Amino acid sequence: MKTRYIYSLIVALLAVMNVMTSCSKDEDIIFDHERQQFETRPDRILLEFIAPYGTAVDEEIYIMGAFNGDSASMGKEEWKLMKAPGSDIKWGIYLDPATFVSGKSLADGFRFYSATQGTEFTVKGEMACHTDNPGLGTFTNVWGERWESYYWSGEGPEIEHDGYVVYVLDETGWTNLNLYMWGDVNDLNGGWPGMTPTGKQKIGGTEYTYFDMGAANTGLNENLIFNNGEGSQLADFNYTIDHDVYLRVTASGVEELDEPVVVQHDGFAVFVVNKTGWNALNLYMWGDVNDLNGGWPGMTPTGEQKIGGVTYTYFDMGAANTGLNENLIFNNGEGSQLADYAYTIDHDIYLEVTATGVTEIDPSTYTGGGDTHYIYVDDQTGWDAITLYAWGDKEFFGDWPGAQPTGTKTVDGVNYTFWEFTSAGETEHLIFNNNGGGSQTPDFDVVLDRDYYLTVTAAGVTPK
């Protein structure tokens, strides 16, 4: 992978060329990326962050350190950097020492955090720690070397945890996520609303918010209450601190997940939701290197990996190919192929591929796409209410007891209750129930890739 050392060498060579052609040996050379972008203010410290390679212009970047509570500053507007209008690689922030944690300063260490790429790291793979401590009315450049995402290859960099860990897929939509605990010890790790996240970590291609429990608390039985500190909280989730636990947390509840499978990739990867309908999916590449990873029709998939409940077919690019500019051509090897898709191999990329084209997707928000279908039910249960729960590839219709019907519709003279859904073909086990009132049908297995017409009685489910 490219390193800052290579970048620095290029900058140094450019500097030498400039000196030889236009400057005397006594002149200081200021490069564009080092030029001040914001006005100095006498009542503030101005830091201008030269962001690492691969930082998008719409990146949300925050500063964190002992002076502002470290991870407690994540996502808070007062610690968010401003994008420099005159530079695509610079962000700035004005700091007021009067707002710092008592007794702390920038000299105690600080780093930057990207909402999409994680914490700032050094080229040696260590968490960054800047100790510049400028005074009021000054301007200081701070170099960024790597984002945490640079080291992601199926899982994040090695992180030293304090004891066991609660890993959370945060799907609450809340501005803040806090964790309060009571049980063997009340107010464990903090009084209400509890502790803030310790950090973020990517495992098996999925990013988790995590809470370190503390080694000294091992063995305690606690009740976890996730809340936003602003009036919204979830029901207790009981947990004995003797193992790591993985949870999906929504605004309505908590679901325990299986421990993720960690896949080690060779370099960066192209992750594909394959919706082509083809018998085979191949990937041919041309560009800086033609026939990269194989002549036509190209390479076959390296494997499959589930990320955020979605199953991806993936192609490992090979660490030796990092930095190459390539054109991707997906094809079936039998005459069908898609238009070129340009890609620089310096990041993982996630794509939805159909028989007509390629679309880039965001794995943190993508739920599988797919086609809209319906489950039509001739309801003969006699229950006051009917609810549909599903489990399998995921809890497709939400936490127990599941989802209420979308509506009713008459088809061929039969009045059906129906559920509308959009699916990428998940395999599920359907359980109809009386809205959690104690009555339910045995599991009915389906693949959610078409419409279903079912007769449901209190005793079971029959296809129509």
C-alpha cells in the first residue's frame, strides 16, 4: 500500500525542482497544501488538518483528545472541523482553551476522527497522538497520515480492549447512544444516562460501536439500558460480563447477534450484491494493467461474505495491485457484459450489479434492495389481531412479535390480509401470531423472492 513516505518523497522531489528552477537556497518554500486557509483569530487556537490520502471532500471530521473527553466528543458539532473552501485536503477548527476539560491541554495528546473512516492512525499502524500545544491567536498545520480504514482487511486494526466488550450495530437513529447498567453493581461505569461509546471497530466487514466493560467488572450480572440521554430508552437487556456480546440496537429494541465471521482479504476488495440472474459472474479488468487478475472473461469470485445482514459476492484485488486505476467489466462469460466501471484500488468498494448496470452502494445503509413482493393471507385464525414475525437470514419483519399487516385486498373474491416487502431473496421462517398474545403458528419456511398466497389457521399455514 502507498505510504506517506512515498508521498513525502514526491513532495521533496518537487521541492528540489522548484528550488533549482525558481528559488534561491535561502528562500522557504510553502506548498499549496500547507498554506493557511482560515483567518487567524486572537481569541482562538486555529488548527488546520491536512487530511490523509483518500479523504472525501464531504467527510465529517472531528477532533478528540483528553482536552475534550476523547470518545465523548464523537459526533458533537462543537468539535467538528470545517472544510476549507480553498482546498480539497484541508479542514480547520477554532479551539477555545476555556472550554477544555479542567487541567487538560492539547499537549495531553489529540487526534482526528472521521465519521466514515474511523480514527486517525500513523503509518506504523498505531493510533495517532499529536502533542502540538499552540497558544491563542496562532495557526498550526497538523499532518494526518492514515485513517483507521486504511488497515481494514475484513477486520480493523488490533485494538486493546479493557475486559469484555459490548459490540453494537447502532440502528437507533439517535444523536447519542448511551449505556446505563444496573444489577450486581448499580451505576456500573457511570450514573444515568451511563457511559458513552468507547470507540468504533470494524469486524468481518461490519463497523460496530463498542463499549469496553472493564476487566475489573468481569463476572458481574448487569442489566443494560441503551438510551439517548434525552428521554428515549430501551427495555433492560440482561448480560453477564463473561464474554463479548454482539447486539443490534434499534429505536424499539435490542437483538443479540451471532459472533461475526472474520474474513481475511488479500488487499482491497470489490463487494457485489449480485442481482444479474446470470449463471456465472466474472470480473475482467483493464487500465493501468490490462488483464489484471486474469484474461477475458476475468477472475471468478473469491468468496461470499455477510455484512450488515446482506450477503455479498466479493473479489479480492490483491495487495500488490493497490493504487492501480482499473476499469471493471462484469460479465457472464457467455456473451453478456456490462459497461466499464472505473475504480482506483485504494479502498473497498460495494456495488449492486444487475443485468443492466452497476450502482455503488453504502453498506452501512443498504438493506438488500431487491424487488417488491407480497405475502397474501387468507386469515382463518379467529384471532383479534394477526402479526407476522420472521427469522432466518435476519429478523425480516422486526423484533417479536413482528409487523402488522400492510393492508387488505380482495383477489378472485377472497379478502386477503397482506404484507408488502422488498427483499433480495432472504431465506426466512415465518411465524404468524396474535400480536404476542400467546398464540402462534409453527414455522413456515420461505425464500422471499416472490409473492405468496397462504391460508393461515390457528393450527398452521398452508400454501394456496
